[in-house]
Amino acid sequence: MDFVSGHIGRERDIFELFSATFTVSEGADEGEIIGKFVDDLMTTTAKKDLFAFSAYDNGSLVGGAFFSRLNYEQDGRKVFILSPMAVKTDRQKNGIGQKLIAFGLDELRGKGVDVAITYGDPNYYSKIGFREITEDTAQAPFDLSQPEGWLAQSLTERDLEPLFGSPVCVDALNKPDLW
């Protein structure tokens, strides 16, 4: 398994991975929504505000994860949110996603990112260091339909302390229907 950073030159394959994975797991409408979201992330987000990571097995793309900047205007820490992530349907439940996210988190640490946040299944993401938080710790950009899925972790040696201010996400994620 090889893990790589960046998306330049691989946009079409990454788009197809996310579209197909979400279509199979959530239906055609969700596949279209996530496909457009991924395309928007790759085409409209400034390089300094986006990290893309991919997993390859024997040269074939099997997983992808995006981390985009989540700016808390009254807080000096660098915060990135994991969204979305996907593992090819026939390769799920083999640890690829967890290894890919761990790779991404290590890369973020190396780039001086202080906090990683995600919004998803606590049982899955807790295996890679994410812990449930409330909006007292980190306000969400939009109302959360499942507040128990609001998760974060410190990427420094310090414990996670509350983030200050209202968050602003990148334009591609700044859509209530994605939350």
C-alpha cells in the first residue's frame, strides 16, 4: 500500500472514486453531491487551504481523504477538517481508511496543523484518535444533524483546548446541505 499527498494530475480518478463509493453506499443522489463537492474542493480551494491524500494498491487508487482549512477567526491555531473520505467499496473493512487517515494526520502534524476535526461515526474515527466534542469545544459552521458525530483531536503534544470564535470553512464545504 502506497500513500501519496496531493491531487494534481489525479483529479479524474479521485472524482470517480468518491462518486462511485458514495453512489454505492448512499445512493445516486449522494454520489452526485459528493462528486460535485470533491470537484469543487479540488478546483476552487487555495493550495494552502487543502490537503488531499490517496491510497494506492499496486498502482490502483483505493482510497482518498481531504482535509480543508476551518478558520476560527478568534483563534490562532491551524485547524483542518477531514471531509470527505472514501475507500473503494470492494476494499472496505481492511484498514485502508484508517491507515490513510493516520498518514494524513502525520502529514498535517509535519505542516504545523494544531487541530483536526471531522464529522462522522465516532466508533470508526475514535480508532485513529478522534474524540467526541461538543460545540463548547469547537463550534460547527452549520447546525449538526447528529451532534454525537462532531469529533476532534489535537495534533500537538498539548490536550485539545476550546477553539475561539465562529468557524469559516472553505467555499466548497460552506454549504448547509453538506452538514
